[in-house]
Amino acid sequence: MSSHTLITCVVRADGGVFAPGHIGKLTRILPFEMVDAVLSGCGKQEKRVRLLPAQVVVYLVVAGGLFPALG
């Protein structure tokens, strides 16, 4: 007799396309506030919000470094 285990995870997403819940669990390790502080410290903070914000680009670059085999 085989038994199965079901594991569920509830993810609450805030509003907006690039809200923390939409980007994934990476925002738990690398919070938006930290990314904003780094961008501000480097003088790369945006003057206006674009379709692909600088914060999201940071997460994409980090994810690309974590999963290079996925392309």
C-alpha cells in the first residue's frame, strides 16, 4: 500500500505586476528594501517607473546567476 503526502503553500501577493508575491520566494531572501538601498547607493535609482523597473532587473540577474542551466 502506498501513501502520498500533499504539501501546500499559500502565497499572498500584493498588488501590482512586480509585487513580491509575483516575483517569488527570492524576495524573502533579498527584500525589495535591500534592493532599493543598493540601487540608491550606486546612484542607479530610477527617476520614473518604467515597464521593467530596475528592482525587477536585479531579481532577474540574481535568478540567472542562481540557475544558469535554465537559460
